Amino acid sequence: MSNGIHLLGGGVLIAGIVAFVVLAFAAMVSVLRAPQPCGMKIVWFCVVWAAPLLGSIAWFAFGKPYAYQNAR
């Protein structure tokens, strides 16, 4: 029974790591495709690269909506 629990825990850990990497990668791609000046793209890209979890959350919560709102 304990082997099943250890395998499940490992699977959850791997799924979390994969989700983390996908989130950071999606944020970087989104930053590069956003309708912003090159300087702001560099700043946001560096923020996401330096702090992948917090930077990604900040980009999707604040940066991306602001970028697309100002592009109209």
C-alpha cells in the first residue's frame, strides 16, 4: 500500500513541475507576442525569467491585460 502512495506522490510532483514549466514558457511566449514596445517586452521577459512563478502570474494578471488594452 505504501508503494502506491509513493508513486502517487511522485506523479503529483512531476505534474506540478510540468505545470510550472508550461506556465513559465506560456508567459514568455505571450510576452514576446504582446503588442508592446520592444523595451517593455524585454523588461517583462526578464521578470518572467528571473522569477518564473511570480513573474508569470504578474504578467497574466497585470501586464497582458494592460498591453492589449493600450493596443486598441
